[in-house]
Amino acid sequence: MRTNPTFQPAIATTAKSRRARQWACLALCGLSLSLGMVTASAEELSVDEMACALDPQCSKPFVDRRLRGITATPTVRTPGSFDRTVNFGFDSAELTADARKELDAVAEALTRSGTAKLEIVISGHTDAVGSEEYNQKLSERRAEAARQYLITQHGIDAKRLIAKGFGKSQLLLPSDPTNELNRRVSFANPNYAPASASQGSGTSSRPATSGPATTGGDGL
């Protein structure tokens, strides 16, 4: 049976229209993915916000955007500290390329005029997956890896940096123990005291709560 030539332009037009829709869908999907990546990266604190969190003279309010949309109740943040997502290889203390970029930003915050001489506790936590002993040891190794990177790659005085591992003993979200936000690295000024509290005393006191913990968790 011979095809009617009058239908051929219509078939060609339909095929072109279908391809155009497919390309449009791919473009929109790619744009959505790109915007999603930008949004995710924007959840981390800026260098200025990290420096401010450690500096008792900075009065800007602290907002942890990583917790937006989370229904679980987080533990109370230790004053003078902030969390950062620092990724490691699975079951490893080796820093990933993304982890090094995150630590580069942290290093910049630690060398600002208001933070350059502060003692800093590098701490982090695992989620609740795995044994206490295993997560404890892994968190210690990862904390030390972050510390060594800041020392060797950014020249930060080793005497300023203290690494501690807490495994899964201090979950950020106790009611959601396997949430990936529990796997974090924290940086804290252990001598932090708000400017309003330290004025007139000439001294600064340590917070009553324990400082943040080091890296850890198999998902980091």
C-alpha cells in the first residue's frame, strides 16, 4: 500500500514536535537539578556566619539553615559553635574533594580578625548506625583528619586546634537517630562567652555544656 504523500509533512511535524518536547523536558529537569544543588549548598553557613558564630563580639543572630524543614527536635546548640558537613569515604577517614572545599571555607573563617587567635575544638558526630566502640574510633580518626588538613594546607597553628571524637553519643536529632544530619563536624570556641556577659568581668567562662564532637558516621 502506497503512503499518501499529503500525510508525510504531518508525520514529520509530529516527530519534530515530539523531539522538541523531549528536549524541553530534559532542559527543565537539568535546570531543576542545578537549582536543587544551589539550594543544598546554600544551606551551609557562609564564611562570615561561621566566624560570627565563634566570635563573642559578633551580635548577629545564628540561624542553622540545615535544620529548615526538619520536624524532629534538635538538641540545643552549644554557644560559640557551628556545624559543617564534611564528607569522608565510606568507612574511612580520608577526606573527599567536597570535604576539602568545606574545610577551605572553615579555614577562612578561622583566620578572620575576630577568630584568628581563638582556640578551636574540632568535633563531630556519627548517626546511630553501628556500635558505640566502632563509631567512637572512626569519629576520632575523622576529627584528626580535619585538624591535620587545616594545619598542613592552611598553616593554622596546631596549638589552636583540638580534635575530639564523640561517635554517636551526642546526636543532633535524638528522635531521628539515623538522619544524615547527625553525621556532622562541629567547630567551637570552648572559651566562648557572649559579649554582654563578659563585659566588666575581664574574663570569659566555659559553657556548662560539653563542647561539640568530632567527625564520624559511616555515611559521612
